[in-house]
Amino acid sequence: MFTGIIESLGEITEISIEESNRVFFIKSDITSHLQVDQSISHNGICLTVEDIKKDIYKVTAIKETLEKTNARLWNPGDIVNLERSMKMNGRLDGHIVQGHVDGTAICTAKKDKEGSVEFTFEFIELFSPLIIEKGSVCINGVSLTAFSVRKHSFTVAIIPYTFSHTNFKNIMEADVVNIEFDILGKYVQRILALQSK
């Protein structure tokens, strides 16, 4: 379980292919604090630390993860947002994030608003019931508030601190991002679907 508050950035130093999986080697300033078997959010994807050597650790993304997320597009040199799982005795500064990415969205607009940067994202119609005006959404592992919500799109505003401390500064129009919708909306959708049968 995560909060969507990014702790650090990681650089992908190497990628190897193992059957249908991709193995990522990631360099980060939090590596020395990690342990094997620990769950870490990478651009919102929950991956397990498998090995640690100095300042680089290893994680694997399986076929299903690669199909549903932008991990299939990662290359050596790319920067990913990192967050360790939340402590139960701490404050929940973002919102409840599972690290189970629902799919991807495409950046269709990036606008400098003189104090913030607004990003608009488009997503498939399947997810339309899961996002509401001023509701929570997780983009590349970052907890954000959606506005200007339409059937297939929404906008978020990134404050200067978040912009400079996450990989949002690298996102451009046409880039693909990971998206996880609020878990509460998913349960409501499931309940309503069962009641209609």
C-alpha cells in the first residue's frame, strides 16, 4: 500500500529480457535503505526488490504488468518515480494507492500556468466511471487531484515542488503514463454492477 507521495527518483541502468519478463536494474539514493522482498512503487507499479548491489537494485516486471503499464516502454537512462510502502503509524498525505496500475493514459496537453504546470491526459472509455471532478487519481505513482473531467480525459495541476521532485518534468505531449484510479470508485462500480444483474 502506498500514498502517492514520491520519495525519490531512480535511474534505469540496465534492462534484460527473461522469457516474457523484463528485468530492471535501478540506481537510486534510497537503495541503501531497501531490503530484498520489499515492495517499491515504480511510476505507480508495485515491484518487488529481488537483489541489491551497492546503489543498484533489481526488480522484474512480468508479462501482464508490461501489457498494462508503460514499463514496456522503459529504456536505460529513463527516470522513474519511487515510493516505499507506507507505514501504518504515519500520516496519509496523498490517498490510498495500491500500486496496481489500471492502465495507461496519454498526455495530450502540457501548459505552463506561471506557478504550476497543467497536464491533460486521455484514457480509454472503460475507465470513465472511475474518475470524478476533484477526485483522487494516481499518475506515474503521484497522488493528484483531477479537474476538468470529461468522458475520456482529465487535467491535473502540478505544483513546483512536485514538478521538480518527480519525473513530471520529463513528461511531454504524446508520452504514455501509468494510471491508477481511486480504489473507492472501483468498489462502488463493482457493487452497482452486481446489483444490476
